[in-house]
Amino acid sequence: MGNEESPQVSVFVVTYKSTRYIRQCVAGIANAAAESSYEILMIDNGDGDTEAVARAELPQVKIVPSEGNIGFGAGNNRCALHARAPLFMLVNPDAVPQAGAIDRLVALAHATPDAAAWGGRSYDPAGNLDNANYLALPTPADFIRFTVSSKSLRRGGLPPSATTLGEVDVLNGGFMMVRADVWHEIGGFDESFFLYSEEVDLFKRIRDRGYTVLVDPDVKVTHDSGSGNALSPRRMMHMTIGRMHYARKHFGKSGVMVAGWGMWIAALRYAAFGALMAKLLPGQRERFTKIANAWTPIVRERQRWWHGYRTGHEGRG
């Protein structure tokens, strides 16, 4: 229903060089909130090109002044400062919600007012459930299991076969709705996280206060994870730094060591596996080379991620 004086939901879109996605994202939001009053608040963490497109072509989008590449969490926090609705909806620029998806979450929020946050299911462009559906609140033991199974850090969420509403610990940060009062109560995102694991930290603080978090499996969004480059070495490095930053914030000294060495051993396994399979299966060389290239910097450059995010946000840009 577009921008109204008192919107039901404030939609935040944090962009970074997202010109090829922003038009379809905004169109998707309109289709997803056809029955709900909403406002769209966008901040450009990139080079200003996405903001220029929005100003020229998307008058329904309210521009939050850019402060440069301040990170995903900080960008959403800036949007929250300008938001007017009692519900905050975070949508990645490379995500397109299905028709009625936001309407359904608004209705769910009204039906379950004691819950703090609500989400749906995220699918890749091929129509497969993506890994963001299975985020969990990790423990040091999960990082031990990570050395042999990538699923140890993806043990959350609803089962793939679920057809009814269910409670989870963590929602996909690229498509989630949060009560504004709860957001302000916990102070929004911890801005020391530049990219990745900030939503896990957010939901740990929400869950620690005893709030419920719900997923409706009938609410769907298509998400081009990593903006079409899910295995980029830069993305994998940020993901690892984010995980280590979470461990340093929430685990004790021994837990930090377990998490760090668990990630290093897992990275070594992936890098070696990718390199080996690239040689053994020439027909799939490109795929396995990408895997090896994504994980090799984690093995070789341990000091880049071992301490989590520090001043200057390692690897930003």
C-alpha cells in the first residue's frame, strides 16, 4: 500500500553496489506488502550508485544519508533511527519476497504479539532452501563438529518438511521482521560486527530476554545469496571473522580456542578436498577450484580472522 502517514511496517534495505538488484527488490516489497502500509528506508554502504538509481527511479524509497561502508548491522541501525512503524522488516537488496509475504508476517505479528520476531523461508534462485534457514545459536561443541560436518553450524531452523508455524532461535538476517520496541530494548545490532554473525548475536540477546522467535514456512523469499558469488574468498573471510567475533563475545577463553582451531581445521579440510577433487574430476574442475580458493585464505591467513573484527573492520571495502 506504499508510504502512508502511520505505516504498519518500516522496511530497511542496506545496499552495497546493488544497482542490478534494487529495482526488483523494491518491486518485490510492494507485491509482498500489498495490504499493509509501509515505508522503505534505504542506506547505500557502497559507492553511491545504488542511491543514485533510487533517487532517479524509485521515489517511494526514503534515502538515509550514507556514512560509507559502515557494515550491515550499522546500516540497519541507521535506518532504525528514521523508522516510524512498530514493526521493522529487514530485506536484503538481493532478496525478492513472494507476493503477500510481508502482509502475512504483519498478520502473524498481530496474532502472536508476545513474540519478538518473525520470518519465513529463504530459497536460492533455483528454488532450493538455502543455508540461511538453518542458523543456530552456536556452542563451542558445534565448532568441534564443524571439523567433520558443515551442518554443525546449520542445525537450527525448522525441518525442511515443516508445514506449520514453528519456534526457532535465529532468523535469516536478509529477511526478518522484529518488533520495534524489542529492537530498541536490546539496542539493535552490535556494530562491532561488520558483516556476518551479527544476526546470530542479535537473536542471542533477544532469546536471552525470553522472547519467542517464529518462522512461517509458507512465507517465502528468493535470495541470491552473496549476490551471486556465494563462494567468493572475500565473503568466506568475512563469514569466518564474524563467527570468531561471535565466539570472542559469547564464549570463554577455552571456547574461543576451540572455535578458532575448529574453523581452521574445517577450512583445511575444505581447501584440501577442493584441490584434490579439481584434479580427480576435470569436468567439475571449476566448481572444486572455487571451493579450494574460497577456503585457502582461511588456512593461510589465520591472523586475519583469529581476533574477530577489530578497529577498521578487516577486509572491508
